Amino acid sequence: MVSLWYPAKSPGGRRAPYMTAKESELVLKGTGMTGVPPDALSGTRTNAFVGAEPAGRRRGLPLVVLSPGFTWPRSSLTALAEDLASRGYVVAGIDHTYENFATTFPDGRVTTCAACELETDDFGGKAVRSRAADTSFVLDELAGPHPKWRGGALIDPTRIAMAGQSLGGASVAETMLKDPRVRAGINMDGQMFAPIPASGLARPFMFLGVRGPHSPGSAEDPTWDRDWRHLTGWRRWLVVAGAVHASFTDYDLLARQIGVDLGGTLSGPRTVEITRGYVRAFFDRHLRAKPQPLLERPSPRYPEVAFCSPETKTCR
């Protein structure tokens, strides 16, 4: 299943649901959040409308693919997707079926996390390869010669990029290595389960993660250090102080609103603001060729965000 966010000529008839009551129940149960109504997440208000008429000129809109973390649905990246769409991007959020707590299909069927029950060697490597195949399929359907979406002709097939969180972030580099249509990518706090080969990845790439666990030299996840030297194009390594793993999704914000503390010291709205700001700057630079001072040096607007130098194992 895929959700599309995009610039619209006018609002549609009703606001897009965040998720169904059943999805909310399964996500809350799967993440161990108790003491809140099972349908709590389904009441989340979105800023998108169902069935809105796409706006834009032929081949005028860049496309960004978003891949969520393992067990989390595509809706977990709604705040980021809505922001990008409001600024002229088409955004495709992918549910990788059987890898999350709940995916609802049009006929009402709900699939759950069959992958959670797997016992297999190299689970992470197999998962990112599977997700790379999913993404290429979605690109074929959206930006191929016979697009399945009525607004497909608006997509510029030469301006496609990808971002993901956790396992979704780990899948970005693998997708770029397998599919040259993906011109730039962002890994948000994801362990790199499939190493970038010594031949390197020459297209723009950015790490964006939690300071500490994803700082250079971290014993918690050494894969960013390992793969940094194989990023041979434009690259950045940014970390956010006070963030937690969920801060790059909607869930840090929403958890606070239902009384669950995930441990971060930043406010929920601040985590959304930081994620939106740096992700948008990256895509504006690499898909729209717009200079982005935010990506060149630390910003007083975002003192929580530090630029890392793996060579010296420092972040400033």
C-alpha cells in the first residue's frame, strides 16, 4: 500500500484519516503503549484531503519516496510528507507489507507483522534488499511510461529522491545502489544493515540521527563510520541532541500528547520542526539546485543540530 501527498488545486471533500481505529489498536499494542484508548492514534488530525485534484505542470514536480521504520506504518512519516507536499513535492509513503503492525487494504483486509515472527540469518540485509525492490516497483508504477496515478505525468522522472527512518533509512543507500533513478537519499537514524561496497556511492547522501548513539565512533552503531568513507559524492553527517529514535517520525510528538514519555528532552513540535527543516533543505538543494546555507554550517536557529566529522570523531 502507498499513500500519496502532493500539491492540490483545492481541498477535497474530507480530511485524510491518519490511520484506522484497528490500525491504532494494533500499533499501540505492538509498541507496548498501554493505558490509552486503543483508537487514540486514529483521531490524529491531518492537513491533507482525500481525492484532491493534483496541481502542477507536466514533469514539473520532484518525487520523494518515504520508507518507515520496521513495524511502523507509512503514516508515521505524515508530518514530514505533508510539509514536503505543501512545498511542491509529490511524496510517496510506502507500507512494506507484513513488516509493520497493521496495513489495511481497500477490501478491508488487515495484514500484520509476519516478519516479526521470522528467525533468519541476516534479517536486516534481507529486509533492506526487499525494500529496495519495493521502492523500484513503486517508481515503475508512478514514474514509468504508464503511471497508475492520475497525476503521474506531473512527476519529473529526473528528480527523484528517498528518505527513510530506522530500517527505512537503512534501505535508502541499498535502493540508490540498485536504482539509478533515485538521485539523493537520507538515512534518519537507521543502522546500515547492508554495507555500501568499496566501489562507493557517488550520489548525495545524508545521515541524520540521534547524538550519542549515532555520533562518530559510537560503539552502539559503528555502521555509519564504516560506510562514511564509501560515500564519494556530496555528503553530510548530522546529529540532534536531545532527540530519540522516534523523533524523526510523528511518534515522539503523538506519544507526548497521549501521555507517553519516550525519553527525549526536546519538545514534540521541535523534533518535527528540525526534521522538516533539514530534510527539506537537502531535497531543495539536490532536486531543485537551490543553495542551502543550513547544510553548510551549524545554524543558530537549530543549536541542537551538530555537524559531525568522522575523521576527527567530533561534532560541532
